[in-house]
Amino acid sequence: MAKKVVLGLSGGVDSAVAAYLLKEQGYHVIGVFMRNWDSQLNNDILGNPTNENSICPQEEDYNDAKAVAKHLGIEIKRVDFIGEYWDHVFTYFIEEYKKGRTPNPDILCNKHIKFKAFLDYAKELGADYIATGHYARVEHFEGLDSIMYKGHDNNKDQTYFLCQLNQKQLQTTLFPLGEIDKSEVRKIAKEIDLPVANKKDSTGICFIGERNFKEFLQNYIPAKNGKMVDIESGKVIGEHIGIMYYTIGQRKGLGVGGPGEAWFVVGKDYDKNVLYISQGDQNDWLLSSGALISDVNWVGSKKPEGTISCHAKFRYRQADNPIQLKFLDENTVYLTFDKPVKAVTPGQAAVFYDGQICLGGGTIEKVYNDGKELEYL
């Protein structure tokens, strides 16, 4: 009897090709469309370009998912996780922005929705595995840990967003697109005449979509202008439009000119509503030599003892940075960078790698330069 795989079918080309590949491999595939956001219920008004549309983008995606399921001859179901998304993803997202930090909703979404709420639902359907259209690879071993590897397509590798998966989640997961490139996905979609073969990839906030981000945040956090200060001299250089709109290392959109090198965001004092800036992309306020990482998930069942050498990414698609990693307690690690790294930002994710293997990841809590904490980050 064929093993049952419940696949997240989003209405996009990636999950559609993933469904096709699984079916070709002999699995019994059931597609599930997840609805996780309700614009009207969630006060998603400002910055929403789809308010006047006759049909909302999620309904368009659902119609596309139904068309894919019909084309492939598989069953499709629809499930709502609107409450779970608000409680476990969006509330945290907003609270972090209120603190002046910049969280990654895609990582939270994978942890709490796609590999928790969706996984639980799939088990109710009797699934042997769940599957998604992520560009990642997984290898399963009988009685041993499953291992997650970077996707074959280096430009599309999505293990950065999957760093919070644990063994329970990973051991029941398949990534059908892990061994192929995006170009091959498009080629397959056209060869089998999928109705979404030429559909553009989705962008924007996970399950919410494209928004005018500054206006979107104002639905939930009032914008408040404040001083933009040179961190070296303490001189007021200009005015910011809301501290939540800026990220460490940002250069564009500051509205600051004049002689000398370009200005960069180097820190925030959220209590005083001050944005700190400095000139030059190699200044000491932008560079760091170490970081404290909290809420660490280690993909393997056994954490390393002592200090290990590995690599880390602090932003998606960033080059791997050589580091030394040491656990301080069950959920906290300290990283020492082999070379200074620019714009390591509290609130964002640090993801660890050993070559192609994704070891896990956590949240950047504090950043240090030569052992001294960088204030205002």
C-alpha cells in the first residue's frame, strides 16, 4: 500500500511540482491549502494594495491550488489556521517591532504553522509524511537522526527559514524539490502543462503577501518621528520617521547627505526614540566579533560539548561566516567570529551550518565587538 503524503499546496508553482514529483514516486498525495490570514478580521487596511480587488489573493491562490489538484488527479482540502498564525507568529512579530527589533516571520511560520499546526492536521488525515515546496534536502535513517542539508539550488536554498525544525518534525517531512534547481521546476511545470506553470513567485510577508510595509505596520504600531543622531559626536543629523522602519546596516532611505562617506544605521534607543547613524560601511559600530544567541534549536538530538568550529548566516543568502560555537546552557550559545562581521542585528536569526548540513539556529540577542557589548543595537 502506497504511503500517504499530505502536501502543503499553496497555489504556486513550487508546491505544484512537488505534488507531481511525489505522485511520480508512488506516494498517495493529498493537497492541503492553508488559510492563515484574514485581512478584514486582522485590520489589514493601511498598505494593503488588494483591498479593492473583487477577489482576494488568497481566494485566487486557492482556485489555483484546486486547478493543480484537478490537473494532477489528487484530492485537495482546505484548512484555516488564522488563530494559530495570529497567536504564535504575528503577535510575536509585532511585539519584536515594538522593541525596535527585526524578526523573521518566515522562520516563525515554519515552526508554528507549517511544521506544527499543519503537521498535526496531517496526522489526523493518517499521513505517513508531510511535504512542502521548500528548497532543502532531508535524509532519513532508521532509528537515527534525520539530517537536513542545503538545497541543491544554492540561490534558492531555504534551510535558513527551516532552522527551528526539530527531529520530530524533520523525521516526518519530505522536500521533493531539494535535489533540483528552480529552472528545472519551471521546466517540469511547463512540460506537464500545469495551470500555474507561468505564475509569478509569491513575495512579501509569509501568508500575508505584498504590502507597503511602512503603512502596514501602522495598522498595529503608531509611527513616531524622532531624532537621527551621529553616534560618534552626539550631534543631531536629521529626523527619522519611526524607529521600527530601520534595520542595522541600512544605508538607503535615511535622507542624510553632505560630505564624507555614506551614512549607515548602527543602533537604536527605542526608549528615547533615537536612531543612531555613523559614516562608512566599515566603522566599529557596524562590525562585530561575537554574538549571544537565544532560543536555540539544535536539529540533532545531541548538542555538542565544548567549542566547535562551524559556519553561520545572519541573513538569508548571506555568505557562510566561519565561527566558533559554544553552548552556555540548553538554549543559549555564544558565537565567536573568525573575522569581523558587519550588521549582525538583534532580533534576526543566526543559522548554523557544517558544510551542507543545517545544524540549527536561534535569535540574535546581543552583539559584541572585542568582548564589549555594542550598545543601542
